[in-house]
Amino acid sequence: MVELDYLVIGHVTRDLVDGAFTIGGTVSYAARTAQALGCRVGAITSASPDLDLSEVLDGVVITRFPATATTTFRNIYTADGRRQMLHGVAERLVPAMVPPNWRTTIVHLGPVARECDPALTDVFGDAFIGLTPQGWMRRWDSAGHVNPCRWEMADELLARADAVVLSEEDVLRDESLVAQYAAQTRLLVVTRAAAGCTVYTAGQARHFPAPTVHEVDPTGAGDIFAAAFFVWLQRTGDPWTAARFANCIAARSVTRVGLAGTPSPEEIAHCRQALEAMRSGVSQDADHLRAG
């Protein structure tokens, strides 16, 4: 039996930058973040055999299915947001790929290119189900231009999930759609880049500002936020505290490039201490963690 604390399912990716590539994808960022938070982490993914994951996912228990191509993105950041090109997609991930002897406390479905079969939500019994649905909310044409699309199975998946994290960019800043999703799920978090996040649960909506930092690279920040949020929510049962903690962790991630932005022990300790200071009301250092 393989006992895990955190299992993330989705494609690792090759992210093209200036002619070179880095390894990315929700699986990479979330797995490393959960690992940094002390979790025993597993991943189910698909990629071409030549993609070396030994350093990026060192210590992560991986079930990997071979593919003729690794899912490959080119991200272009502009003043109007991110534009993406997709060059190749690995294999679809389905329930039969889940090892029968794996057990986990948290399951994070993190599709980036429509690769996760929605039926995966039914495989893990009473495990906590966290979704980052961005990969179900995009499509691409024959040239690889990525565009947003309607989340086709939103009703079923929102009802199944324990928590859902998406960005305001994923919903094209459509607050009516946010309200619709919030009414259909137990807990919804909308990340708002440098502005922080808004948490919707039990008929309440609360906004939590993020710390002010110098942004170097926002890639992966949403995945880092989601992993920190899911772990802290599962440990504490408190969505407000989980939002403050995830904001703190994710804000620091954008000060470094790529996977180097996953949290260090010092950053985790700082964010925990800031939460404790806020609870005790004795430190102004925790002001940036307070809800707006």
C-alpha cells in the first residue's frame, strides 16, 4: 500500500521561454509546494520518455505514462494578460491509470490541456478533492493558439469538489459566472494576481489582499497558491486562514523564476509566524494577511 498525503494529477509541461524550455505544469508546481509543506506527495502524469523529471520531482512518487509528445506551452505575457500557444499534448489521464494500491488524503486534479478525465473524481473514496480547472476552460486551434472556452462539465465537478481554485483570468473576469460557480460548490477561491484572492463559501464572500512584492515571474503562482490552500484547508478546516497562508506563499513565489518560486522552509516559517502573530494581534508584520 502506498499512503500519500497529496496526489496531483495532470500533465507536466515543457514551457518554452526565449528558445529554451523549463519544466512546468500544475503537477510540478503543486507537487513541489505540497512537498515543501511536509506532505508525502504522489503524481500521475504523462510525458515523452526523453523528459527528465528526476531533479524537478525528486522525492515525489510518480506514475508516468509514456507519450509521443510532452505537453508544451509557450506563454506570452502582455499588458492585457497572458497569451498561450500549445505545441503537442501528452496522453489523456483516466481512472484506469490510478494504481490500485495508492491511498491519499488530498487529490488535486490539475489539468492544463483537458487531459484529466472528470471520472477521476470518483476514484478516491472520501479523499479531499481539490480542483484547479483551468485546463478544462481552454481550447486550441490547429495552429496551437489557445483560447478560453466554457467549462463543459462544471455542474457535475463543482458539486463533487471540496474546494475549487481558479483565476479571474480563467473566467474572463466575469463576476456573474463567479457567482454561478460559487453557488454550485462548497468552496470557491478566485485568485486575482497582485490583488490577492476572494473566497466564496456558505453564502459568504471575503476578499484577502496579497503582500506587495516585486514581481519577476508569475508563472506557476496560481498552482502554488492552490496547493498551499488545499493543504492548509485540509489541516485546519478554516478557509480564511488557508487563504491568508496561500496568499503569503504565492506572493513570494513571483519574486523568482519558474520552479525556483516554490516555497523555501524560511518562507513557510515566515508565513506561519505571520498567521500566528495575526491571531494573537501583537504584530503589525501580519497586517498584509488580514482580510479586506
